[in-house]
Amino acid sequence: GQSLEQPSEVTAVEGAIVQINCTYQTSGFYGLSWYQQHDGGAPTFLSYNALDGLEETGRFSSFLSRSDSYGYLLLQELQMKDSASYFCAVRSGYSGAGSYQLTFGKGTKLSVIP
Amino acid sequence: ETGVTQTPRHLVMGMTNKKSLKCEQHLGHNAMYWYKQSAKKPLELMFVYSLEERVENNSVPSRFSPECPNSSHLFLHLHTLQPEDSALYLCASSQGEVGYGYTFGSGTRLTVV
């Protein structure tokens, strides 16, 4: 089966750095994605790692180690607006032209406090 | 707005009702998806449509019936639902470039009474 593990909740102070880990066990692997979802809102795409290493996009970075089936999302200079749920997702299959399967973790609720 | 619009935002229905959820995207994407989001559970893939053909049905009960009349519209027809079907139903679309991810709508919050 497919499973992704990530912490259910994390609390961090405004201005600090926080790392959200994700380990996965999937029958297929093409890459690891991260999504952000504010309460009542749509999940929004943050990053995608297909190869080992660190990808940086502004204050957010994402890391992948395929040999360890592990990745993390790093958020720097935390702001109050970063309070949200963060989901890791594995691209585990290809369903046809333009489509691909994503298997999601349960999400990590990040609370940023003053 | 994300470019993917879902209506209605909220829906309350009885177990004997028939209703439909609508999803619309004008991003030029050629794949569309339905996901179910329940509290404390991962997003669950329900259906995948690629170029208007259903390419994935993830063992979803027949009381959920998808329809994709064209590449911009996706429906989820609901009938004789159960209270455990109460959840947030999310529509998403994608293009071939995986690095851009899915674009999700804001979802329909469904309550079955």
C-alpha cells in the first residue's frame, strides 16, 4: 500500500525556522510535492522534488532523499500568515495524458505564535 | 480564486436526495480530479479524468457518479449518500508539467443528514 508519515502538529515562533518532515512508503515514486492549505481554503502547490537535494523558493525550501524515502519542507522567517496545514504528496503513478496520481499525507498543522 | 471554481461552497442534503457538485477550470489543463478530504485523514483520490476520459476510479461507491462533458468542466453526481460521506470534496486540475502541481478549487463542504 501507500503511506506517508508527517507530524500532525507543529508550533513555532514568528521569525523562526521550522522543518516539517515526511517519510513515505509507496509502490511507485516519481517525486515529492508539498501543498499548503489555510482553514477553509484550497490546497496550494508549494514545491516539487524529483531528484535528491534541496530546492529553494523564497522563504520555503524542500529537500528530498530518495534512498531514505524522506523529505522535508523548511520554512524560514516565519510569519503569522504561514499558519496553515502542510501536506506532503508522492507522485506515485501516471494515469494518462496530462494526469498523474498524487498520494497525500494527513497533513501537519503549523501554528505560528508571536 | 485559484482558477478552479467549485459550486456550491456548502451543501446539506438528506440521504434520499440527489445533488450534483460542479467544478470548472479555465487554465487550459487537460486532467481533472475529485478528492475527498475528511478530518484527520489524508486526501483520498476518487476519480481522475484525462482528456475527458475517466482513467482512474479509486474503488469509489456507486452512489458517487462523475461526469466530464468537456475539458473545462467536471461534475460529481450524488445520490442516496450516507452520513459518513460528509466531507470536503475538492476538485483539482493539472497539465502535463508535473513541476507545476495540481491547482485545487476551494471545495464543497458536504453534510449528509
